[in-house]
Amino acid sequence: MELRQGVERGRPHASACPLCVSFSVNALQVRGHGAEALAHAGLLAKEAGLDMTAYWRPSAANYFLRVSKDRIIEALRESGAENVENIARLKKAAMAEATEATVAGKGWLPTLLRAI
């Protein structure tokens, strides 16, 4: 991407570009504009080489305890887990802990953090 190349080549004006771009990025899920915003953010993340798996990992504390049991089950299925039915029978805290262990190392991310 030209922006990245400009920064790497030491063009001083290029270092201000990411700041300017950041003011125009909208990745909020707003009724009627969610898909468009996510597609825009995903394109920028892909072009910038952003890989959130290098910066964030889902855990019981930072994600799974904060979402519904249905979302936890969806995460298990998306990650290719084989023991979904067994984990789904657990109480939420145990379910969150088991899901954290199950998705660890698989590179699974919530939809909003994926480069589309």
C-alpha cells in the first residue's frame, strides 16, 4: 500500500496520513449502516496488514463472560470445536472458561475484529 511505503521511505507528510485516515474510519455497528461500516473498516485493516490475532486473544474475562451463551456457542462452532454440545451444557462461567481453552491458538476473533 502506498501509505505504508511512504512512511517507510521517510516522507514526513506520510506519517500524518494514518492520523487523518483514523478520523474517517467508522467501524461502528449502527442500524442501517453496519455492513457498510464493517466492510470499510475491513478493507482498511486488510490493506494496512492489520492482524488482530497478534494483539488480542479472546479470554473468559475479556470476552466470553461479556457475551451471551448463544454467542459463545457460535464462537465454538466458528472455531471448529468438536465438543460444542458438551460445553453448551455448562453454566456460563464454566462455559466461558472452557471456550477460552478450546479456541486458544486457533486464531478465532469476534466478527468486529476480523479483517473482512
